[in-house]
Amino acid sequence: MSTWTAWFPILHWGRSYDRRAALADVTASAVVTLLLIPQALAYAVLAGLPPVTGLWASMLPMVIYALMCSSTVLGPGPTALRSMMSLAAAGSVAAVGSADFAAASALLALLVGVTLLVMGALRLGFVAHVLSRPVLAGFMTAAALLIAMGQVRHLLGVPLQADDALAFVRSLWHHAHATHGPTLAVGVGALGLLLVLRRAAKPVLVRLGVPAAVAGLVAKAAPLWVMLLAIALSHGMGWAQHGVAVVGEVPRGLPPLTVQPLLQLPWSVVQALLWPALLMALLTFVEQISIAQDMAARRREPLDANAEMRAMGAANVAAGLSAAFNVGASFGRTAVVADAGGRTPAVGLITAVLLALTALYLTPLLHALPMAVLAAIILTSLGALTDWGSFVRHGRYARADLAAQVLTFATTLLVDLLSGLAAGVLASLLLHVARSSRPHIAVVGNVPGTEHYRNVLRHPVVTQPHILGLRVDESLFFANAPYLEQRIIELVARQPQVRHVVLQCSAINAIDTSALESLRALNDRLGAAGVRLHLSEVKGPVMDQLQRSDLLQRLSGQVFLTHHQAVQALAGDTPSQD
């Protein structure tokens, strides 16, 4: 595959694109557009930006992503979590609603995109595993709660603070008495109707003879039907005159492609957004690759993680240049594309065209849309972010994982989103280092009648008193090499008859420089005590590493192909013969 095809897979799949695929993609695009319009408007408001920027964030980013992605159904766009994080990051450097805030939001998307592009170019797709599942579940559950708290003010019609849980509780206590009745009625009504439509629309339509697949798609488009109904009622009954907050004037037109507002921001703003951009890039890719891999497995299609990273990076760069905000993957929208029969990334190209037509001609219809309805749409989308059952599962399986999850959850809820995500990344790394720093080291013996060697504590095995066979179930690196060295010295000290230590390396996939130095020191310390160090079952890549060092020349013992060969060769070298 050429470099151009690797970076732009459309050059590959576009050659075989036919009328049948186009028809399926057009159908899927129409369904996704109906779902995306209300979500895009709502998530833009959640990000502290004018509603139209949600449409902008769904146009050019979709086009760029479709040109560069390897997934056939996943597409970028605004999401609740990214919108909330964008609000938090941009709000830390500029007043929400100001021109500088809008520029900072676009700059943040640009920085996220550049970060992902660089990481993708360097083929760093493995960073998707930096965040552990418990930590990610804790962060997203807390984030969903914060997002919900931020929408309560639109449902009640009162100014509430929702930067963290404590601020929200205090603010709610002071302002609950000022709840605006008509706004609350509209919001609760929209929320109830959304829930009813999502649960009851499909079975009712199926009973009426509508095919199940079509009925399911109609039910998933419930936010659009509720939004259209709310606009009609608001316009006809004059809800704005009764104090119900509405979206107001939404400018029509395509997004402005310019970097001028970004260049006017001081360098200090860029510096302040670098850390949030790195965290958001990490989270964006972790979510994206999880969704993309799940869909690729279902459809039995190949997936290139680095191509996905580059594509989402370029999409965010496009969002930044479109005066929009950070975009990412949505499992709900991806599932809709798959359910609607989407076959290629062209779905994103067609959807972008439909959204552009919406921005050009239909935005004046949004004037009377109540903000409380947008809040209801956001609230009903948060279920996919929460995972309360994971706290119980992780607590039963591993308390350390539960502790990391609770730490991330509490930090996110009580401090802010970015601090919570940073705490989660740190907790994941610390857990990995802590577990790897004390690897499982088994004393092994021969299973009678075989050439297999197993843990002496778990199996009835035969051992040689002058041979200490050890298996290390972890790669060796700076954090665990000292522990291995000390453990071996302790075991040898307890068994004075030992003359040979055979390190079974079947589970060792790599040895870093620090571990190499530790093995040298171990070889010297054992040699000074009259004990020879041997290696067995060394993997090819590890042997290649060792041959580039002087360890094999300095090794007091030998390197054996199998552990059984080592024991057989050393069996006659007893202490009495020494």
C-alpha cells in the first residue's frame, strides 16, 4: 500500500464504489442527518457556543474524516462529553460567550487535531491502552453527572453553577425557589416525551405493520420529532413571550474558514490549552478506537488504528478552522449508520452536504426552539456514558482497580473534568507500574514423565536441590528488575546447596537497559557466591537484544534452548563434585 493510499484510504475503496453502495449510503446519510441536527444544536449550546456551530462542527470534519478513515461506519461530530470538556478548557482562558471564548474553543480543537495527527504519523496507536477500563468508566460516569447538572439550569430557568458537584448543590439550594414554571413544564414535557418515544415508538410502529428496522430508526430519531413539535408549539403559543428561553436568531450560511481569530489570541492562551488538548486528544482516541474496533469486529472488516488517529486528528483540525469545537466519535450515531445500511465512509460526505443545506436554508426555523428542549435532548443522551454496575464488578474482581475508578470519579465530580481525566491517566499508569514492579516469580520443577516445568506451589513436581529454576511472568524493565534481583538473592541465601540458577525466560518479551544492568549485577553477585546464572527459553527478539550487549559474554552460565535441557545438563553438577 502506497503512502498516499495509507493516508487517504478513499483512493482504495473509492475505485470500487458503485450505485448499490451509493444508494445504501444516501439512505443512511438521510437518517443520520435527522438524528444529528438536534444533537449538534444541543451540544453546541453545551460547549457554550451558538447553536449553529454544532452544524459547523459536523460538516468539514465529516468530509476530512471520510477521506482519511479506515472505518466504514464511524463518523466524527459533536458529543456531550467533548462539548463539556471544551467548555471547561476554553472557559478557563476566556469569558463564556465572548469572541475570545469562541476563538479559544476553535484553537482547542485545532490543538487536539494536531496532537492526534502527530501521534498518528508516529504510529502511536497503542496509547489507546493508557486509560484502563475502570478509570475510563469512573471518569465518564462522573462526567455524565456533571453534564446533567449543567442542564438543570435550562430545565428550571434559573442561573445555576455546575463547575463541580458541590458548587451545583450550593447553587441549587439558593436558586431552587426561583424556578420558572413554564420553562420547567416545557423541559419536563420534552424529557418525558423523549423517553416515551424511545421506548414505545418502535413496538407501536411494529404493531402497525412498519418493518422493525424502519421502526427502530424512527424511534432513534425521537429528538428530531420532539424538536419539531416544540418549535411548532413555541411559535404558535408564543412561549418566548411567557419567559421561556429560546434559541433565538441562528445565522444561516456555511462555516467561515479562517485562522485570523486564532492568531489574535495571545501565546499564553495557547500554552494554557496545551495540556487540556493533550488529555482531550487521548480521550477522543480511546473512545474512537473502542467504537471503531467494536463495529469492525461486527462487520468483519479490517481497521487501521493509526489511520483512525490521523483521520480524527485531521477532522479536529478542520473543526478548528471552521470556527467550531472539538469533535469525536459517537457510538449512538455509528450504530445508526450501521443499522441504516451504510456501507462506506461516503456516508459522512453525503451527511455533510445535507447539513450544509440545513445551515443554508433551514436555520431560520430554529428561532423559537426552547433551550429547555435542547437540555432534555442532552439529558436523554447521557445513558450511554454511565456505568454504575462497573463499580460493583471491579470491586469484586480487583480492589486496586476499584480504588483507581473511585479516585477518578471523585476527582472529576468534585474538582473538574480535566483534573479528573488527568487523575485517571495517572492512576492507570501507577497501577500498571505497581503491578509490573512486583512480577510473579515462580520456582519451577519438573512434572514427572514430561519435559514441562510448573510452579512448585501449585503442582506435584520434582526439583534438583542444587538447581534453582525460576520463571518470571513479566517483561523486565527499570521498575521490576531490582525486585527480581533481590528476590533471586534471597532465594539463593535460603538454599546454600544451590549452585545453579536457571532463569526461564519464556514469558519475558523485552528487557530494557536498566534491567540489563540489573542482570549484569545479578550475574556478578551470584558468581561471587559460587553460583552460576543460566538462561533458558529466551525468545528471539529478546536474544537479539542480548546479543547487542556484553551480557552473554559475561554470563557465568549458559543459554539453553529449553528449560528441560538446562536441568538435564546441570543435573550431574552436584555440590559434592564442586
